[in-house]
Amino acid sequence: MSAAPIYLDHQATTPLDERVLQEMLPFLTSEYGNPSSPHAYGRTAARAVRTARRRVADLVGARNEREIVFTSGATEADHLAVVGAALAVRPRGGHLVTTTIEHKAVLAACRRLVDHHGYTLTRVGVDRYGRVHPADIAEALTPRTVLVSVMHANNEIGTLQRLAAVADLTAPRGIVLHTDAAQSAGHGLLDVTELGVDLASLSAHKLHGPKGVGALYVRGGLRLTAQQTGGGQEHGLRAGTPDVPGIVGFGAAAHLITTDAVPPPSRVRALRDRLQRRLLAAIPGATVNGHPHLRLPGNLSLTLPGTEAADLLDRLPDIAASTGSACATGSAEPSHVLTAIGLSRERARATLRLGLGRTTTDADVHRAAELIARTARALSPTPAGAA
């Protein structure tokens, strides 16, 4: 039986931690109560949801567990944050600010406000490292700006943004600041109080929890317009019977991070740096995208001139990686993130996203470097720079 492919796509999703699964199992079998029910089964489920809410609050530095609203994932959290916050303050204005490298969930939510509710939108550009400059955000603000959305860590190039500096601009003006933090929370990089954000979107499956569950941090006192109405669950912001097993799993995954029960980000960063050094040395003309230092510890976005990244992956069945965001799989268009940082369409299509994580080993890095370098050289016989 052949070995499983080396998994290098941790920005797309992470494997479920066995300890997380063990905490979920009772709520998939014997503890099946609805947390809204008044009897013993319901009370057990409700206690489990409260524990998970507290654990997720601890993960992101929230002051109160009631600031956590569970959702079906970061996409729904992005929609609730952007649309819900903007509609709640509509009388004050109708202008939105975001960046050119946001996740498509945020861009789609902004577009919905523009197309259906008459809002205007400014998309602020980034530098070649994928960082938005706070001065450019300041220039984009108007007296009618009601919301700014800047992702904390980019899902393709890993670049971290200076959110605290953006918050220094928005808070005095009473502008709501949202961040998509799905990528950064799993590395213990997100503290909503330190960063000064009002809203933060999270996803369990990016931090070794289950798929299909996420959360939105909502700063205490901030009003949102609910997007899913009905029974009034999740403080009236997200109606529907909660996914108790998924929420328990999210809480368990968060607890592993806050109690240091998982390898530190420094270990993942060291493996990433080793893989980066080997590939840059072995592949003529290869370049790294994203900030040299201020990026996710496991992210490596690598442009390999003269290749088509999709063809490269087709020839690497022993490597599980991506050409960009998993949300854009099958698109013929190059990544909007890569073109936003200045890559040509050809170089964007020659870019590979390698995502290392806590399950990556030294042997994985050694073998992956060997396979990728050998295959890339075979596909690109042209001299460096010919692309």
C-alpha cells in the first residue's frame, strides 16, 4: 500500500486533532440533547456550548464569552460582520473600506451591500509584500465611512497586517473595524483587545477543529442586524439549533492552543524556513511572496518561473498542496491576491502555495523539497528570468 501524500495545504484546512474528536464523540452519540431544552439532556448540551464559548473567547482575548457568536464557518461570520454591522449603522453613512487582497467572502459581502443597499466601496491597495499601509486607509476614510474590513493574515501569502494602527484610525471616528482572522487564530496570533478590532471572523477547521463551524467575535455593546432570524439563538444574531458537536470541537481545539498542548508556532516556522531555503537554492529564479518575516509561520507562497503551478501539482501526486486559495479551485483566472501585489498573470499562474502545520515533520520537508525541486526543474528548462 502506497504512503499517503505529504500534506502541505494547512491554509486550506487542517486535520482534526484526535483529542478534539474524543471531546466531540459523546455529543454525536449519547449526549444528543438540544441546548434550548429544559431537561437534563438539554442542560448538558447547554453547559458544553458555554464551555466552548468561553474557550474560544480565551483564544482570541475577548473580555466576555458572550462576545462569541457561533456560526457555520468564517464565511458566514464574514457576512454577518460586514452586512450586519453596515446595516445596523446605515443612518450614519454608507461607505465601506476594504483591501484588494481580502478573502472572497468579505469582498462578496461588500458587493452585496453595494448592489442591493446602495453602499459605496473603496478597495485600498497593498505593497509588494501584501501589506496595507495605514496612511492609505486614512486617506480612504470619509465622513460617511461606517465600516473598515482588513484581514489579519492573508490566506495565500500569509502576510500579517498592522491592525492596531488601523484601529487607531477607526476607533476615534466611531467606524466599525472588522478582521477576517480565520488564518491567524490557530497560531495564537490574535488578541482582539490588543489589536482593537470590533469584529473578528474565526473558523474551527483552520485550527485542527471540525469543518462546518466558525464564530464571530462581537465587541460588547456593538449592534448588528441579524442575517438569519428565527428562534433567537446566539444572542439573537444567528437563529437555528446549534451544532453542539461542532461547537464542542471548536472549543476543544481552541483550548489545546491556549494551554500550550500543541507544538509552538516556532517549530512550524523553522520547518517552513528550512523548506524555503532548500527550494530557493534548488530552483533557479524561484521567489517568495508575502512579507519576509511578518507572515504566518507555516505559509510559503513560491513563484517558480517558467512553470504552470497546476501542471506541477499534477505531476506531484505525493504532495498535497495548492496553487492558491482553496476557495478559488477550478478558476481559470489568476489569484486576485497575487496580481494585487504586482505579479503578472503568468507569474501568478506559476505560484505554488505550501502550507505547513503542526503535523508536518522533518521527513516531510526533506522529501517535499526533493520532489518539488526535481519536478520544477524538469518542467522549466528555460534559463532563470526567461519567464
